[in-house]
Amino acid sequence: MRQNLARRSALVDAAIEVLARDGARGLTFRAVDVEAAVPKGTASNYFTSRDELLNQAGHRIYERLIPDEATVAGMVTGPHTRERTAELVRQVVERVAAFRTGFLALLELRLEATRRPELRAVLTARVAEDVEQNVTQHLASGLPGDGDAVRMLYLATNWLVVERLTLPGVFSEEEAERLIGELVERVLPSGP
């Protein structure tokens, strides 16, 4: 297998775009070659199988969703209140929704993982790591709420992102923002 890491990343990014646009059934080496604008056969030189390409796409989506250092630093500044927590949740929803193709591709991968144990293992590990990292960061920040509250926020806001990206007419942007505030108010304790 070739080791040009920049080209390999470009091919995985192209796979994410194909997954988001055409679904898992549309993900072929040829479709990835076309999306990446590389010669026919390039993707098959970098990945031993379609399964490997699916697994790499699952990893890459999470790499691209990781907030930069400035964003993480901003999460721990400011008051340790429910209002601040609601603002942070809104920022996370915005950041994740901004990577529309990545989130849609992740939905496709999740469905595909129901039929592919190796992909299921990859996604399970990545999602579990993401959830626990969110819990750890939240608890370390001093914001209100325990680990279960963070997990509940995670679950609810993930579905809000699904609605925004797949059926954007269900909730207006204003209503979604209001619902995030209500969610935080109801899930997190009011006192220190």
C-alpha cells in the first residue's frame, strides 16, 4: 500500500463526501477516485478493501470534529452556570452541524455498522471515547451537572443535529436554541 499520507487523507475525506451524498451503497473506490479528482484506481492502491475505507472514514470524521485548542480553552472560561452551559451546548451543536457532510456520513456509517462488526467496533470505541471526553472536560471545568447529565445532553443534542441536517423544517433555529436552554435548565441542577 502507498504511504502518501496527504493523498490518503484526501481520499478518506472524499469518501466522507460520497457517503454523505450517495449513502453507503454508493461508496465505491471509483466514486472516491472521482470525488477526489485522482486517476482511476488510486483509492484501491491506498485501501485493501471497502471495509478498510469505511473504517478510516469513521476515524476521520471524529478527527475533524475535535475542537481546536482555542475552542477547548474557551469552554473552561466564563461563569460556571447553567446559562453558560447552554451557550456551550449551542456552540457544540453549531460546530457539529457545520460539518454537515461529516455528520451525514456518520449516520450512514452507523447504519452500515449494524451489518459490519469491525466498523461497529471502530465507531463504538470512537463514540464512547468522545462521550467520556465530554464528561471529563465538563466535570473538570466546574460547570454544573454530573456525568449522567452530560450524557443526557449529549444524547438530546445529537438528535437535534440530526433534525437540523435531515429535516431542517421541524424546528426553527430560534426554537432549537430555546429548546437547548430548556434542556439545560431541566437536566442540570440549579445550585452549586
